[in-house]
Amino acid sequence: MEQVWKELSRLVAEHPVAQAIGMAALVVTCLSYMARETRGIALRQGAANCLWTAHLLMLGAWTGGLMTLLGAGRDAVYSQRGIRGWASARGWPWAFGVLCVGAAVWAGIAQGEGPKLLLSCGAQCLSCHALWTANVARARLLLVLSCALWLAYDALSGSIPGVLCEAGSLLSLLVVLTKRRKSSPCPMSLA
């Protein structure tokens, strides 16, 4: 346990401003769920993603920063779904997926981030589809996978608030999936 505290202290000492911005992003992310409408959640998530972007870029986690910046754009588009015709086009999840892969390729070549870029790219592609689908069970499963990938990426990048956020999200999703599975007439059903 002492080693964990030493590592956390080192991460905060090396990047105090980045970790503080990450904590602000964590707070905005948590507060976003208190919105009364899904549009409000999406808009607050977009603001949180801007903070997450700054946090990750300050840590040198280029792919994660680019993925969260794309997430902010995705949230802005998705918040208009059902309101504006252009935002309801079926191709948005695929378009954002292509942008994520393109950004990951650029970060891999230009920034030399290495194999960990696959974690954030995969996580964001899964989120793009999870947040679009009307099937809640499918969305939750995709989000579990996305959270697990982000958790690994954040840990490798030295993001304390990111690890806390993803661990909390993952735990919350797993509780919901477990409760849903217990109350389901078929043990294998998640619908």
C-alpha cells in the first residue's frame, strides 16, 4: 500500500495542474448525470470532455486527448439528435469511428504513442456506438468494454482522475447489469 501512495504522490508532484484539471473533469462528469434531460447530460458531458482533453494532453497522452476531443464533438452532435435532421443521420457513429481511427493513426505516427493508443481508440469507437443505439442492454455492454479500455489507458497514462472515473463507471455499469440479469426471466438475457 505504501508503494501505491508513493506512486500517486509522484504523479501529482510531476503534473499537479494536469491532475487538478482532471479532478475538475471528474466533478463535471459526475454532475452531468444530475441533468433533467438527456440533452443536458450530453452538453455537460461535452464540457467534461473538453476538460478531459486538456488533462490528457498535459499528461502527454495524445491519443486519449484527441479521443476525448472527438467525444466532445460527438456529444454536441448527439445532443441535437431528434431535434435537427442532420444530427439524426444514421452514419454519425461510423463517421466518428473513422475520425477516431484517423486520429489514432496520426498520434501513432506523429507522437509515437505506441500500442496503448489502441486502448483509447477502441474505447471511443465503442462509446460512439453505445451512445447512439436505442438498445439499452447493448449500450451498457459496449460501455462496460469502453470503460475497461479507458481504465487501462488512464492507468498507463498516469491519470489519477481518469482511473477513478472509469472505475466508478465500470462498477456502476456492472451493478446495473448484475441486477438486470438477476431479475431477467432468462439467466442469459440482458434485454
